[in-house]
Amino acid sequence: MRLSVIPLIAAFALVAGNVHPLPLQAQTGPKTFTFGAMFPLSGPAAEIGEEFKRGLDMAIDDVNSKGGIDGWQLKSVVVDHKGTALGGAQAMNQLVNLDKVPFVLTTFTGVALTAQPIAAQNSVLLMNVGGTSNNLLGKPWLYNDQVMGDPLNQPLAQYSYDNRARTAALLTSEDAYGKDDGIAFTTAFTKLGGKIVASETFPLTTTDFTAQLTKIRASNPDVLYIVAVGDTQGLLVKQARALDVKANIVGPLPTTGLITVGGRAAEGFVGSGIAVDPTTKDPAAKAFLAAFKAKYNTVPEWDAGTPYEAVHFLASLIHETVRSGGDPRSGAALLKALEAHPVFQNYLSGGQVHLLSDHGSVRALQLQQVKDGKYVTIKVVQPPK
Amino acid sequence: MTILLTLLLLGLTVGSMYALFAVSFGLIYNVTHIFHFAHGAVISAGGYLVYVLVQLLGWPVWLGIAAAIPFAALLGAAIELFFYRPLRRRNAPHVAFFLTSVGILTVAEGLFGVIFGPGVLSLKFLPLAAIHIGDVSVTTANLSMLSAWVFIALVVVFLLATRSGRFMRAVADTPEVAKSTGIDLEGTYIWSFLLGSALTVPAMLMYAWYQGLTPAAGLSTILISSAAVIIGGRTGVLAGAIAALGLGILQAVAIVFLPSGWQDAVVFSVLFFVIALRPNGVFGLAFRW
């Protein structure tokens, strides 16, 4: 008797599955819209992952506390990609095959590049809020809320050259981020007339840069350009100064870890990233910056801001899809809404962010310098009109 | 030429630190024959305890270190008592010891991540600064690594001059013969865990001085120290120490001839060739304790 129940249950499950192809979440209780997020939550880049998550959680709370969006409550499934391309593939496969989400936030160049084909095969809309490589542009199903390699690195090259740097050494992570941003900086710096005198790389998980820095010190560069994430930035500058590398140090996307781990060695570092304007008059941006400061006692950096923006953008896509009679749990429907309205709020400096035909975005960026243990904006670069 | 000299000096210092890690691992591995991967957990635990006591609670550095050494020793002994000894009494195969060991390390790494966060913690009470020796620059942390040889010398004296040390050597050589002469095997195992684990504290401080503390630090140090012990051969702790010193120098100098990313691969390439060509280690019986 016990055995005969099993095929019955199986048959029922099959019939139920055919009659109701939508996820179970849609049929019971309040409507929940589940989407994915891939952040580095372990490994050397974990510190930046925590910032991404702060922005994500704040945006979800914002939307849900106002009753959700057209009756949908937002819920995220956050998966750790460990900062590696392999981790990205595993995370994306989990989100697509197990959680069956139609929308995923991605971070890190290598992760986004690995996830994009999986997203395209499964009609999942992918929003990059961290990776900067030029190679992320023009990929189906992948859109970018981030300043990409060329616009991010050109101001660094220009700043260095304007400050009399004629020779540069590169120390970059052995992944797509390090490689592609290194190329972008090299192109911009050599175009200005500068010369690259050394180029070294390091594995993502390494914490000892002695050998690379010793070679770089011997090449005596005017400027040291580094590409690293999270606490690795801090470790790198700390070891560089301890090994008596005297060059000015610059690099894209500086994070909190640069200062907390680097300490005094981080002084003078110049980094480029998305502009944050604490004096903005834009009501939405002002409200976000104030709420973040009230909650975390600090002004948000780009890494908390872009996930925040992307979740609000997702909410607007859900709204547009519902308004036009579509099902927001379909990645294709969300993509259609995005193509119809490729604009969203800039919560970091006010105004709007426009997605371009190459799937990149246009927004202001800033050069920041570490002074007395804090980031000070030294220049804001407006995007071309 | 200056680069090569600098890299040689840096390799010598880092290799000295590796040597202390290798001795601490080798003391346990040679005596108990357990591939004690959980040693990585003991290494990290000692480092984090010093961080808590000195940096967070404001204890004097010497007192923090003095407290962490017996803590690490007892933690290592507790792993033997509560995990390995029950397995030994059930005649569990070697793979069971290894898997238990890996499990302990994995759980510990997760715990450290939850308690201290997954990022890098800098030891601010150990100032990192440049020291110039002619044209060559090294760091304060590098110089501290040379003190590893003082600890190694003390271990050698302990092994040669004390009763417990002689028992450990005898058990490492031939446990059956040692047992037949009345040596308490399990008591000797405890001694090897106590001593090997205590040594992790100074070694870990040298490591964290330069590279900071992370939950994964234990794993990265255990990989290199176990490789050194295998390369050196299981005949004595000095063989592992000399192999570790060689690996440190090779790793540093390799960057002159190979792309930067090949540094770690160099260590494991050497390990591969040694296992293939001299499975009992490069030194054979040359360094018997």
C-alpha cells in the first residue's frame, strides 16, 4: 500500500507542474518577486561584498516598506562568487537552475563575463553593478550600471601625466578586471606620451606582493598603477611603502579596505570611480545619501550605490511590465521594459543614468585622494553630452 | 644585481618563516604520521587571539603572545584528544584522520570568518617599515622572520636533550620498537601536538605582521609547510626546515625568470618532482633530527 502511493504523488506532481508552470511562490501568500545577486562574500574581496549588500538591502527595504511594487514584494537570493570567474559560474548556475530567477545583479568583470552566456541561454536579465571591463559592453542580456574601463582609467592616466609622471609601472590582479583595466590605463597613458616600465600581476588570493614590488621598485617608476579589490588594495599599498616604493600610487575603484588595511601607507593614493555628491540637491539622491549615513554613519561609496540604484531600476521594470500586462517573472518581459525605458535614477550624485545602445551607462565620475585617512574628491569628470 | 640580492634576502627571510611553520607541522606529522591539516586552524586561532588580546583589549604585546602560546598548544592537544585519539582506538584508516583534519580546518575557517569578518585584519601594534641595507630594502617584518631560527634551535635542543624529546624521536623512527621499550605512544603524541602547536604563534605573528590576518591564512601556511616537510623528508624536523628555506628563496627569485603568477606553482612543481624522483624526500637520511 505504501509503495502504491509514490506513483500517485508523482503523477499528481506532474499534473500540477503542467497546469501551473509558474514558481510555487506565485500561488501562495503574498506575491514575492525573487531575484538573484552575486557578490564576493568570502575571500580577499569580501569587504566590498558587504558594501554591495548594504545597498541591496536598503533598496529592498525601501520598496517593500512602501507596500512593494504593484503588489510584489522584493526578495533577493544572494550568492557568494568569491571574487572568481569559477565562483561566478557556480553562483549563476545556482540562481538560474535552482532559484529560477529572471533578474540577477552581478559584480566583478570576470564574474559578469562568465555569467553572461548563462544568462543569455536562460533569458535572464543581468545587471552589472561592479565590473568595469570594456569587454562587458555589447553583450546580450547584460547591462552595466558602472563606469567602464576607458572612461574610468583615462582620467587616472591624465592626472598622473599632469603631475609630471612620465613612467608608470602596473601591478594588476590576474583576472579580467586586472587585465582589461591595465590595458585601458596603458592605452591612455602611452597616448599621452608616457612609458610603461614594468608590468606585474598577482593571483587573486595572494597576500604577499614582495617579489612583484621588488621588481617594480627597481624600475623606478613615477607612478604605480594598481588594480585590486577590497582589502587587497590596502595590503598592496602597505607592502609597497614598506618596501620603499616611492612612486605615487593610483588605481580604479578605491574602497574602504584601502584605508582600513593600508593605514598611513594609503595616504596620497588617487583613485577613480563613480561620482558621489553629498551636496546634491536632487531629492531622491539626497534622501538615499542621508538614509545611508543615518544607518551606517558614513557617506556611501559607489559600491553601495550601484546595487541600490539597480534594485530601484528593477522595481521600475516590474512596474512597467505589470502596466503593460506582462508577467514580471519573465526575463524577456523585463528586458522589453528596459529597452523601452533605459533610464534610471542616479542616487549617488543626482539626475539620471542613461543606458546606451552598447549596454554601458553614462554618468559622472570622480578622482579621489586619500588625505588624513579619508577620501577627498579632487576632481569630478562629467560625461560627454 | 640589486634586484637579485634583494630577492635573495627577502627569500631568505620568508623561507625562515616557512621553516618555522614546517618544523611545527613536521613535529606532529613525523611523530604521529597524521597529515594534520587542522594545524591551519591552530595557526589562525593563535593569531586571532593575539589580535583580540593586544589590539582590541589593549594588553601588552608580550602578554598577548605569552597567553596565545599555551592556548595554541592546548588547542592542538585537544584536537588530538577529542578527534584523532578516538579514531586511532577504532583503528580508523589514514584517510579518516585526513578527512577529519580537513573538516576541522574548514569549520574553523568559517567560524573565523563569522567572528572576525572575511577581510584582512592588520596588526597595528607591529609597525611595518622599510629597512635599508645598502641598496637593498627589506621590511621590519622580514627581519623578524630571521628569529625563526632561534625557535628552531630550541626545538632541536628539546629533541636532543630532554626525555620527552628523545621519546618523540624514537616514536617517529619506529613506533613499534618504541612501544616495546615501554614508551607511552599516546603521551608522546600529546607532547608533539603541544610543542608543534605552540610554535605556530611566533610563526603566525611573523606572517600576519606582513600579510595581515585572514580566515584563509591557516590554509595557505599549512600548504607550504606540509609541502616543505614532504620535500625535505620525514626523517627529521631539520630536513623540513631546510626545504622550507629553499622554497622561500626559490619562490622569491623565480619572479626574475618566470611571470609573477607562477610563484606558487614553483613550490608545487618542486613537490611533484621530488615525489616522482625521491619519494622519501631530497635529504634522505642526511638530517635525522
